[in-house]
Amino acid sequence: MQARRQWTVENDGARLAVFEYGLPAAPMTPTVLLVHGYPDDHTVFRSVIEDLAADHRVLAYDTRNAGASRVDSNQERSPLAPYRLPLLVNDLYAVLASAETGPVRLVGHDWGSIQCWAAVRDTRAEGTILGFTSISGPDIGHLRRWFAASLRSPRRWLLAAGQAVRSTYVAFFQLPVLPEFLWRLLGPRYAKRAGTSTETATDNGIRGLQLYRANLLGSGVPAGGLPPLIGVPVHVVVPLQDPFLSPRLTDGLREEVRDLRISAVDGGHWWPAENSAAFCRMLRQNAAPEQALE
């Protein structure tokens, strides 16, 4: 689907490609911001965009160093510095500011969801974000607290071990050279699944590795006491066949979110892209009346 409008946002050393679909901005037109994950760009939402664009203003962007977005090289900074989570959150709010939109609903998948969790914890969320739908991307702080709580309880050791096994790829991504080499081998296969070119799939996979290297192991995100309660309504969609994330990662989340809904679906990690009609129907059905998408 062709974007109705496209522009570039410059923020913190990044040039972000932003895309607008569907209806033009208007006081009564609901606006949704779609934030993609790894190793994708915004086109992973193409079928979702086609569905929602009929009666919504749909915003999407290629996140820092994915797709058509780029990060400027700066010899004075650490190579990982441009990919820290606070900068990703600033990107999200810069995109919203550039779109001159009223309050929006966020939809985040995978790393897009991780970024959105940090965004709804930000003080800028109040009056800006009406709600957040999370798919297959936990809040990093909650993930650390979940592991810490599980390790303190022998009854939950198997849960923690199971999630650790699911997350072994995270440790692999910290290695030099090998992950990049693997992406050059697997790029054609992933391109077929993603409906994109081998060059794009490989490029996104390699460039996005910095997200894992900058933000997970040794990221500095605390696992300590509970942070302030999230005031933005959150809907967590849990694909039960996701090979990377345990459905039990939502344990304890109700203590962190004032208004939380959790929906389990029989699908895998890319369930929204593979079942866009059901996903869009869920978005509409779970919107509160004052936040309705239709």
C-alpha cells in the first residue's frame, strides 16, 4: 500500500523515515502509531495498515537504523550509544511531534513493543498516548524483575530456565562477527517470510543487532523495586506459540499497570502480520469507548 505522505525526522543523530496512511488528520479521526520490531521495518505491518487505513489515520516509522532510517556515525561516541533505549523513546515522541497529531494509540511488536513500554513509562505519555497494545515484546525492567522473582522461588526455577533457553539467541547476538555471518546465510529465507528482498532482510537483520548489544546484557535497566504505576491503559497480546517468549512473562504485570488487559492467541511470534484481520478486530473490540478505533 502506498503511503499517503512520507517525511524524515532528524533526532539525536538519527534520520527516521515516517509514513502516513489512511485518513488525513481531523479532530474525530482516530490515530494509531505502529512500531515494528526486529528484524523488520514498518512494512511488517502492511496488512494491518491496509485494514486500519480505511477509517483511521495510521502512522508508522522505520525505527533507528532499520529500513529507510539511518544513524549518523560519530567517532566521539561508543558504537552502541546511538541505540540506547532512552534515544529510542525520544525517537517515538519526535515522530509524534512531527505528525502534529492529537492523542494516539500505540501498537508495538517485538522491539517496537519494548520501546513502547519505555514510552508509556515516560512522563510525556500523559495526554499523548491513549492506550498501548503490546505483542511479543516485554518491558525490559519487568523482564529483569520477573527473572529475579523466579530465581527466588524454587517452584519457579523451571519457568526461569525455560525462558533462559528461549533467550539464548540474545547471548549469541552479543558475539562479534558470527551473528552478521549467520544473517548473510539466512537473509534469503527470512526475506521470503517477510515478503521483502534478500538485501533488505539481511541489511535489517545485521543493522538491528545493535539493539540487543546496547540494551539487554548489562543495559543498566534495574530489576529492583517496582517503578511508578503505568497510567496508560495497556493491552498485552500473548501468542501462545511464540518460541522466544514464555506466556508466563505477564506474571506480576498487574502490579505495574493500572489498567491492564491480557489476551492469549493461538499463534506464533509474527501473529499480527499473519492474522491481521483478527488482530485489527481485537484492536477495535478492546478499545475503550472514549478511545474507540471506529
